[in-house]
Amino acid sequence: MSQTVILHHYPNSPYAEKIRQALDFKSIPWVSVEQPRILPRPTLDPLAHGYRRIPVLQIGSDVYCDTALILDELEKRFPEPSFYPCRKGSDKKDVGIIQSLAQWTDRSFFQTSASLIPWELLAKSAPEFVKDRSQYRGREIDPAEATRAKPLMKDHLRVHLKRLEDILSDGREWVADTETPSIGDIHLYMNPWFLTGLNMAPDVYGKEWETYPLIKQWFQRLTQFTKSKRHDDAGSAMSGEEAIEIAKRTEATVQAFADTQNSNDRKPGEVVMVIPDDTGKIPVVGVIVGCDVDQIAIRPHKVSGKGVDTVVHFPRLGYYVLDPPAKM
């Protein structure tokens, strides 16, 4: 049970949907710990030590933050089938190019999609959600201003969707022209899934996505593919309390590692603060267990004495690694 893949998530999170699709892609059995969509998250905080984004992946007492690092860890632990199949008719792989798609889909594309959230309706029906997301963004959301900006943001959405339609316009089945889907397809799947789920901007893409027929066909192919690969034991429910107990009785698997080319000279044993570079800027302070060009792993409990003694892993891209405040 200690190596059980535990996903902390909530159903309508687009980033969590990306990981759910990735788990099904690899036919990985996993258990679901459903977290509240807004703070507080009392069963996640002791494990992630204040990190507030969803999803979080837990394996024993190793806690993986951010979809990019979660995907890297899944590829490492479950290498087959690979997220990076060869190009059609070749033995070459486009790993870097496919990984780079996430910088488009997760940032500018998703920022455009999220700008179409019906904030004025939510301000009336779920004001606590608007307040939470204002804190998450670091600035107050003005529902009226967001509504006024929607025509401009729909223009931006048309650009993103046209680019995806153009990628598919040469008849390829999958975005990287591979024999089977790659993680690039799942990166790009996230935004149409999110837009459709909240019925945002159907005037842009059409009632049944008829404005973008290639996206529609590709989306259906990918959905059918991942559904066919889903493990019979995928998504069974677990309580947050059970997940905490698993972490308490399991040793982290990570071994100390260091980046010999780190210009900031970060080393295992040093106390640092890790914080996202854009939103959800809640710092996590801990002792470095390991760091390299791709990730940093820290033990927050060794500094605060609070929560569970987990090793919390972050990607380097998208996060700052800083000296902690002088007084903790």
C-alpha cells in the first residue's frame, strides 16, 4: 500500500484532469482523495505544508507538486507506455518539443480560457469561490471588469483554437504526428475540456465544436483512447486521513542528490523557501534533500516541526528557490 499512487484533486480542476488522463494513458491504478476546491484543505496541508495548488500526487511520504513534475515522476516510475512515443515512421522522439507545449497550454492558453469564467454569476452564487481565487491570483477579481473584457479574450481564444486546428490540418491523428497519443495531446486536451465543461464561449467554438471539426474529432479520439486504457482499479476513493496515515508510516524513497552545475550553489542540508513564480504564492520552507536542473525536493517538517515528515518535490521551472526570511 505504501507505493499506492494517491491523487489529491477535485473533479472540475483542469490541471487535475490532465493528470487523471495521464494516469489512464499509462493504465496506472490510483486512488482518489477529493479535496475542497477552495481553502482550507486540512488533510492536504500536513502533507504539502501549505502548497495550495491542485493536483498533488502522493506516493508514500513523497509528495509531488505541479503537473509538470508529476508527469515526469509518472514517466520515471511507469516508463511503459511512454508519454513520448516515436514520430510516425521513425525511431526519433520529440521529447523537448512535446514538453514545451505545456508552456503554451498551461500559461497563455489557459489564462485565456480562465478569463471566460462567469465571474458575475459566481459572485452571486459562490462568493467564497471568487474570494479564494482572488487570494490565489494575488489581486481582487472584479466580476464586472472581467465581463467587459470577454469580447477581447474571445478574440484571443480564437487564435489559440486556430493554432490547434492548424496543427491537425495535415491529417495527423495526434498533435506530434506519433503512432499513438503523446503527453502533448493531453496537454492540449485540457483547455477544450475546461471550456466545454463550463460551457464557456460556445459562440466561439460552436455548440458541438462544429467551428473546429478537427479539434472535435481529435478530442473524441483521445477521450476514447484513454478510456480504453483506464485501469480497473483507477479512481477508488480514499479519505484524506488515510493518506496522512500512509505518509506517516512510509519512508520517502528519494536519495540525496545535488546539481553540480547549480550557479546558486544550493546543496542538500540547506534551508530554502520554494514559491511559485505566478499564482498561489504561498512559500514552502524546508531542508533540501536534493536539487538538480529539473527539480528540488525539501523536508518542511525539519524546519517547522509541523505536519507530517514528507519530502515535497517541486519543478525548478515555474518556481523560485530563495533564502527563507531571517525570522521563521
